[in-house]
Amino acid sequence: MADETATVAELQGAIRRFAEARGWEPYHSPKNLVMALASEVGELCDIFRWLTPEESRAAATDPQLRVAIADELADVANIVLLLSLYTGIDLSEALGAKLLKNAIKYPAPPG
């Protein structure tokens, strides 16, 4: 699946089927998912922890780091999608609403 063609619903469906095939649904309470999300974000942070800003911008050009970043980013996205499923929150609607709130809170400078 590519970002240009995959929908949130398709990604959620794939993740749901993966979890169902393994009997993981009982462990997917919102509390457990949020705790797992924090853990996965920590693993992503670990990759960038001691890099300078310039090194962090270039990290994804290193083939080994790119794979590590992609793996952890996928883990984070996976859990975010599961959390939206198990809370019944439409992620696309939530993102759109938050962008509107942020546009009011952080207006673009004139010009």
C-alpha cells in the first residue's frame, strides 16, 4: 500500500484482520493501546536521541536508519489506527477538526 492510494479504512481493515487472526483483540483496550503507543514512540525517540538537528534531518538517507525509522513509525501508526478503531473515533474527521482548531490558535503570519 502506498500513501497516495491507501485509505485510512483500508489500513484499519488490514490491521484489524492481522490482530483478529492472532486473537489479540482482548488486549486492545484503549488503556493498553495508549501504553503501547507510548512505548513505541519511545523506541522512535531512541533512534533520534543524540543526533544533532542536521543529523536528524539526514537520518532517513542512511539505509540502516531508514529501515529502523520506518519500522518504528509503522508501529506508532499501527497503534494509532487501532486506537481510533477501538474508541470509534474517525481519524480523518479528528485530524480535520484539529487542523481547524490549530489554524485559529496558530494563525499564519500575514504576507
